[in-house]
Amino acid sequence: MPEAERRVARNSTDSLCVVGAEALFIVLPFVVIAIVLLQKGELSKIAYMPEWAIAAAVLTGLSLVRFTTGLLHANPEVETFAWERVMLIFSLIVILALVPSLLILALVLVSGVNSEYLAVAQIFLFLLSLSLFMTLGWTGQYILAQEKAAEPSPPREIAVISSRAAGD
């Protein structure tokens, strides 16, 4: 395998690892909550928590930010991206993922009873936003990694700190 292809494959894998690690830290509180509820014998309550909708909204926003950051730092070959299509994708994500997550959150917080429909909807939106974060986040991180790999790294300088007193 040529060196350029090896570097592209490595950047792709590294980018997926970075985004995957962030996603694991997002899922971690849900694992802890599940363990606690399991210990209390109340695991069935996990689907009704409003935290699912909060996490879905945050993940959707993070995926948009990560993807946008990658596109803004893209090299000239990627800048030929069809910005009209990118804006359409962003609009669809906001309309189909972010707004519904916030609406479901409001309904879960306002409703006095546990609704199975709301529970299913917020977990579905969480899984949708997690997949958006993994795909758009990976894409943005990959573009950033490509840009960093293309830049020659400047030589590092070592700063020497003088420990003498000012009067010496």
C-alpha cells in the first residue's frame, strides 16, 4: 500500500476513534443511571427520563458544529463542496432532529404521566442524533485531520526559563 493511502486510512481510523471516544463519554452517564436503577429495581424508568431528549439535542448540535468546523478548515479540493446541499442537509437536521428533540423534551417535562410514545420518541431521537454525531462528526474530524496532515509542522522551540533573581 502506498504511503499516501496508508496515511488516509490512518487518518480515517484516528478520526473515528476520536469521535467514538466522545460518543462513549456521552453514553457513560446513561450506563451509570441504568446501573443505579437496576440496583433499585426500577430499570423500567430509564426510558422515561428527560435526559434522553437533552442528550439528543446536544448531540445534534455537536454534530453540526463538528461538521461545520471541518468544512471551514477544508483544503481547496473540499471547498468545491456544494454549499447549497450542505445548507439543505443542515436545515433537514435542524427540522427533523433538533427541533423534535426539544419538543419531546418539553412534552416529557410538562406531562404528568409517563407516556410510552414520548419514551420511544426520545430514545429514537437519541439514537438518530448519536448516529448523526458519529457520521457528521467523523467526517468533520477526518477533514480536520487531512488538513493537519497536509500542513508542514513548524520546528518546535524550547523555551529556557531563567531562575536568577532580577537583582543578580
